[in-house]
Amino acid sequence: MARCMRYSLPAVSKYVFGSNSLRLTQSPLKFITQIQNLGMRQSSSALFGPFLRKKSATLTAVKSSTCDYPRALQTEVDKELTKFLEKEITFEESERKKQVQVKGVDGFEVTTADADITLTRKSGNEIIKVKFTVNGSVDAEASMQADDQEAEPEMVSRPPFTVEITKGDGRTLSLHCTFVSPAELEQETSQDTEAIVDNFEIQEVALHTGELTETVYSVSADIMDGNLYDLLMDMLDERGINDEFANQLVDFSSSYEHSKYVEFLKNLKSFAEK
């Protein structure tokens, strides 16, 4: 009987064991399960033991091949990149030691989220926040040596920033500002030595409740009445957002951006070494 079952397994449709009838489908494993449910564990083990052992060995081989990932090899370019980064990190860290490390802006609490920075100050029933990011904020600025020769360019961060003035009733006035480039400042002051030229200018203004979204109406400074623009600049000045603040923001942003750049180089070196 055992031989009959062994050689007829794919084709036989029905076996009778005592009073129980078993129907064999195309899956031998289901048939084995049916036999086990009838209490015939020893018989099924004897009949299908080789099949089960082969199945188990196959699953073990598949598990081993899918879970044991080969270790990534460091390519020649990876090695060259690692050597370059070692020198670059050493140079940038030496440059950083020469610079004065600026930790923030006077009168404001600093909160950072990787590249994003928020400066916060409370004044009466107002909360003033200045938000900006150091991403894409760096420009090379040439500096002059004592002998009037042009020195190596200095990387300076002048990020656009948004000033949020929130009243006690929850309404917020948002003023998006940008820095005036040194070239433009020099040109304007040379044309009119008595002119008052600010280091930054307002680009856009919006009044809203809650978060500022794209659906909130905003006014561009290009179409704004000149008197209104001047009054808004005076409003910022009264709250300490003036040229002195702008200069401190540039120093802090440049220092912070450089620290993030060195951190990036170190992380990239660690990545290339793996």
C-alpha cells in the first residue's frame, strides 16, 4: 500500500482509511495535513519524510541566501573621497578655530532644527519670532588685505528671514525680508552719501491668524505705498529688528552654517568609508 501511495501521489484522487475518506488535491502538503489530523503521524512521517526533509532544506537555503547580505566594498573613488575629506575637514576645522563663534542674537532665544533656525522674544503681549534657514544662504564675499590686495573670499550667510509679530488675540503680522547685497549698499551710498540705507528690506507682508499658508492674502512691497513701507520698517525698528540686529544675524548664521558644513563633511567621510 505504501508503494502504491508513493507512486500514485500526483494522480490519485481518493483514499479510504477505515471509515474516513481523504481527497488528495494537487498540493502534497495539504494531503499530509489531512493524514496528520486523522492521527496517522507515524505513517505520514514514514511515507513523506524524505519530501518534508527536502522541503525544510530548501527553505533553510532560501532563508540563508536572503538574510546574509554581503558587506559593501569600498571602491577606489570612495577611497579617494575619504582621503580628500580628511584634508578638507582638517582645513575647515582650523579655519573655524580662527573665527569668533557666535551663539545667537542679543535678546532672542535660539531654537534650531537642523538647517532651520527660529529666534524668539517676548515683549508685553507680543511674541516676536524671526525664522530663516541656512540652506542656500551662503555667498562668497571677497575681503581686502592691508596692502589692498584681494584675499581669499569669505563665505558669508545672508539668509532671507521672516519676522512674525503675534498679538495677544492670536493675529500675526508676517514680514518677509531679504538682505541688500554689499554691492547694492555700496552703490546706493556712493550715489547719495546722506541717504539712509538699510541692510535689509521688506519684500512681502501678510496678516493672518494661525499658520501662514499659501491661501493667505499678502502684499508685495513693490506695489506698496512708500509711506506705508517706511512705517512698517519703523515698526520693525521699534522691536529691535534693525541694522544692528541684521548684522548679528549674519554673523550668527555664518557661524552656524559653517558648523553644519563641517558636520556634513564628517558624515560624508563616514559614509564613504563603509
